[in-house]
Amino acid sequence: MARFSETEAAVIARLRALKAKPDMSISLSDIAVPLTEAGFTQDEIMDVMNALEQELVIAFAPGNRVLILKDLPEA
């Protein structure tokens, strides 16, 4: 579980670095590539992205993009 929390914090930090805000669309590769380079696996990143989708923070969009639905949670 600690790894999930660490990955979640990294994903949210990456989204903040991309200046994510509601109604903004972001490429998944802009999120995943730097995190993969930082040592996170694709499965770990997608687990967090799926959790954010379940919380209605993001929605997966066509073209390997995510749509930010509401303000990001505190990490």
C-alpha cells in the first residue's frame, strides 16, 4: 500500500506540474513517461489513474488523453 501512496503522490505532483485544472485535457504520455523514467511501472501509474477515475477526478478520453473533471486532491 505504501507504494500506491507513493505513486499517487507522484501522479498528482506530475498533474500539478502540468498545471492540470478542471476541463483540461492532458496526454497520458505527458504523465506516464516522466514517471516511468522516475522508476514507477506502467501498472502502478494506471492503478492510480483508475482510482482517480473512480473518484471522478479524471475521465479517460479518446486519443490516450485524460480529462480533468475537478480540482486535484491533496497528495
